[in-house]
Amino acid sequence: MKFVDEYREPQKAEILLIEIEKISKTLNKHVKIMEVCGGHTHSIFKYGIEEVLPNNIELIHGPGCPVCVMPRGKLDDAISIAKHNNVILTTFGDTMRVPGSKLSLLQAKAEGADIRMVYSPLDSLKIAKENPDKEIVFFGIGFETTAPSTAFTILQAAAENINNFSMFCNHVLVIPALKALLDNPDLQLDGFIGPGHVSMVIGCKPYEFISQQYHKPIVISGFEPIDILQSIWMLLKQLTENRCQVESQYTRIVTHEGNQNALKAINEVFEVRDNFEWRGLGNIPNSGLQISDQYAQFDAELKFSTPNNQVADNKACQCGEILKGVLKPWQCKVFGTACTPENPIGTCMVSSEGACAAYYKYGRFAKAFSQLKVDENKVIA
């Protein structure tokens, strides 16, 4: 299959690993690379990439999981909307199991709220057409990847004059989050594996501040094992050559300027919020989207009253530190014991892009493997 099989060839992976090993020895330092996107985290564990890298190359898992960064208060707000009379709340499947302060959306549904899983916001629009006597609310989340689909849905609703449809907008922006991470003195990074899906929309240009202001290299990557290995090699090559540039390994999808039609829809329908709360990262200025005044009739925040409270995370959960890259999932005290995919305490264990879910599904023995490598090095020394 084009663009799949050729990016999973063992021979290509072996050549890249040999080259990565060579460069890592010339660097003579511990290198920390953050993969921003949760999709990359899952690929890294699915294909065992972290286990075959040289010991001085460490991959740090970033905040690029839209479900994981959603604060508990926003889930409470969504549930409060769902409990209004004649409301049908729709959202993506991952969001259904994220715990709020008391309930998840799935638990609220079990208690009688009409909450439905959809695959696209257009499905919500279809439900609105089929239920003219109900108010249909789409709980919109995600980075710039999913923002265009919700923007186009609102444009479609406006064109068809569907007045019983609205959106609870919780879209977030990747660039302010990266800036917040770079400003964090606790997190010393040497480079970034840039998010492929987000970059498909926004392009390469918005990342230039990383190289120009913070002097860090970034390589936008695809999601297959060869993609990720090649991106790591490209980053290491920049480090050895003392370069700091924005490069794209994912050239088959990502362009420098991005998807102009998608960006136009986003800019027409949304405007940037002054502040948005991120789980683990706190309030980040200009990091979220809200529906613009032009399309205010589709804004669920204006149609319905919500608690709008800031809710602290469960004290046992360390999702915040994991999202910031300060801790690895297995360092959380409840990982794999009290917190599992079947009984999640935090969002990182819920989402299909969450770092904890990736560790649990693919990397449960990674800690033991890493410790074995450390012990072997001590014996050799």
C-alpha cells in the first residue's frame, strides 16, 4: 500500500538506526527530544522505537493529545449543558470516558442525559435536522487538526439556517503550548518532533519562532516507524552541525504554507480567546479558540449557562506532569494499578493518543527494559 509499506521496511529502519548510533556517539551528550503529538507517542511504543535508540537519546512525551489537555471543569460544563431539557450533546468517542470532577460524559449518559458519540461534527448537524424540536450541541475539542471540520460545519449550519445546532468550543492551539513548554525552566529540551496532523493544516512557517527565538531544531514527522526514525536522524544531524531550523520529513503531506482553505475557514468562524486553561500547563494566553461574533447564534456558551469552574485534578493523578514531559507515565504512583484504561483516573489513560494509554498498551515492560540496559552498562563499566 502506497505510503505505508515502504515506511515500515526493516532494512530501511536498520540503516537509519546505524546512522543514529553513529551521530549519537559524536554528540557525546544526553539528548532530550520531545514528540509533541500523542499519535507519535503511540507509534513509538507500537513499533518499539524507544527501546532500540542509543542510551543517550531520550524521547519526552508532549502535550499534543487534545483529550488529555482538557481540564476537568470543561467536562463539568459539557455535562451541565447535556442536562438541560431537550438537549442532545454529541462528541467524539475518546471524550466520553474522560473523568470530570464527579462524572464522565458516559456516566452522565447512564444517568439519563442524552449524550451521543459521533465520528464527525457533520453527524451532529444531521441529528439537528432529524430532531428540529431538540437543541443539538457538539462538544468540539482538538487542535488545529479538527478545528477546520467544526468550522465548516458551522458554515454549513449557517448556509442551511439550522438554528437548533450549536457548538461548545474547546479547540486549542499548538503554538502557544509549545512556547509555554520552552519557557518552562524545569524542562530542558534539545529538539522537537513536530506534529504531523496539525502541521498539515498550519504548515511549517508558524514553528520558525522555535528555531529563531529559542534556538532549537524541529522536524515535522509522519507517523510510520521510518518517518519517526528519519525525523530523529534529521534532528541529530542538525545538532551535530549546530543548526536550528524548521524541517519537514512529512513532505508528502505537509507544505510550508499549510492548507489555506482550512485556515480561511478557521479564521472566519473562530477568534482567539484571551486565555484558556490546559490540564497540567495551567492558563496559557491566546491558546484557545471561541466562536466569533458573526456566528454567535451557534455558540453554546451563549445559549446555555455553565458552571465555568476551575476544578483541581485528582491528587493521585500526575497527568499534568506527564503532559509537561517532567514525568514518564510509569513514574505516576497509580499507573497500571488504580489507573487503567478500564478505570481511568486521568485523561492520559483515556485517550487513544494519551501517553499513559500508550505505555499501558505497548510499553508496560519498557521500564524494565530500560533498567536492564542501565544495569548492563554498569556491568560493562
